[in-house]
Amino acid sequence: MKTKSLILFVVVILALLMSACGATVNPQAVRTLSVSGSGQANLAPDIAYIYVGVHTENKTAAEGVVENNTQTQTVIQAIKDFGIDEKDIRTINFSIYPQDKFDPQTGTPTGDKTYVVDNTVYVTVRDLNKLGDLLDTVVTAGANTVNSVQFDVANKADALKQARADAVKDAEAQAKSLAEAAGLSLGEIQSISFVDNQPIMLDGKGGGGAMAAEAAAIPIQPGQLTFTVNVNISYALK
């Protein structure tokens, strides 16, 4: 009986200790308010990136490579002769693949194949006044694909820095207004994150030489780029 009483006493003591630990009051959780803010930078573009290429189709892969290489070399040389620095010309795609031929009446495969060869170069244009002429030049030289024209600003770091500051001010103003409406005030920032949204002015996906020539004949208007910065901030509430 004494042994059982001792065991029961120990169990009771342990239960009291665990109850006391569980009764400890946790610190009050921090109340927070999360808001979003935005800032913008409107800038005139001063640089462009274009994707131009050569697309060929032949009966054999070997014939396709020879024709495509010859035509692509002519296009690249024309770009260099135009005045584009070699460091601003970069090959980004070279591919060869077979393509089945289909009967135009039935739509069924004929059993014949053509071999498609694509070679695409990425060109940085630092004088936008010459962009239209460059497009015309590459098409005349043999480029038959123009996949896109993208505008950008070479040095936009200061403008984006100001846009981020404006976004933080916008978020803070909203947070203060909401806190005051609830009869509270803002404490320290608990977390902050941001995203810079980079605009792309023109994206002309594209096909063959006829389409590329038509695009080159159209005057290029860079317009204005709007860079938007979005921030998300969480404040403590007092």
C-alpha cells in the first residue's frame, strides 16, 4: 500500500507541474496591418532589342544547313556593315528538325519530309533613330523572321529607385489612414517586399519574309515606357 501511495503522490506532483507550465501566459501576439503601394517612372526608351533570323526548308538536312548558313552569314554581315558592334550581335537559336509533308486535298501525310533550319540572332540597337532602317536592311539581306522588338532604357536605376520610394510612401499613407480609422496608430515595419514590372512596348511574333518586310516599312514609334513598382508592407499596430 505504501508503494502504491508513493506512486500516486509522484503522479499527482507531475500533473501539478505540467498544469503550472501550461498556465504560463504567452506574450500577446503582435497585431499587424498589411497594405500595398505603387510608384511609377515614365521614361523615353533609348535602346531596343530585336530578334531577327533566317528560316529555310530543304529536302535534306545537309542542304538546309548549307543554305541557312550562307543566308545567315549574309544577314549578320549586313548588320555589322550597318554599324552595329559585334558585341551587340548574339546567336540565341540554331535548330534543325524534320517536317512531314501533307496532301493538300486529304490532309494525310505523303511520306515525304522537308528539313527546317532556323537561325536567330539577338541584336541590341543603341540608336533608335536607325531602327527602322536596320529592319529594312536585314530583310533585304535575307532575314525572313522578325520575332519581336522590345524597347528599354539603358540607365534607369535612379528612376526605379525613386519609384520604389514613391511606392513605400503610397503604402505608408494608406496604412496610416486605415489605422486612424480603426483608432490605432502604426508601429514598426514587420515585413516588406517589392516587384519591379518591366514594360515591353512591342512584341510582333513572326513568320516569313513578307510579314517582316511589311513590319520594316512601318515607322517605329518607341513612345514612352512606364515602369511600375509594387510594394507590400506589413506594419505593427499600436
